[in-house]
Amino acid sequence: METEKLREKARIFLKNNLKVFIKDIYDNYHFCYIKEVWDDWVIVYNFKGKRRGETTRILWLDIVKLSEYNEGVRR
């Protein structure tokens, strides 16, 4: 159930081309744009941080947090 909520949220962020913050179970942080939403994973383009400029595939089951990115807001 939780995975479906995350997927739906990601679709909204994709449709509106919003900046996104994702944290995964490995304590990785992604400051990104969502490029594709699949059943098993999300494809993101990182715009900031150590993965800047990289495209990454993240499994839904590995996502701990997915929210709209707000500059200057501490997570």
C-alpha cells in the first residue's frame, strides 16, 4: 500500500516537473527530478549533491522518504 502512495506522489511530481528529495534505506539522498515512473522503480535525474548530473534507478521498496524539494529546508 505504501509503495502505491509513493508511486502516485512521484507521478504528480513528474507531471508538474517539481524538484524532489528522496532518501533510501541505504541512507543515500537524492536531490532530483523524476524522469520515469515504473512499477518496480523510479528513474531520477540528480540536480544537486554528489550524484549531480547522474541518472539513477531506485527501487520503490528501498525508498524511505519522497517529498517535494524545498531549498533551505532541513530534512
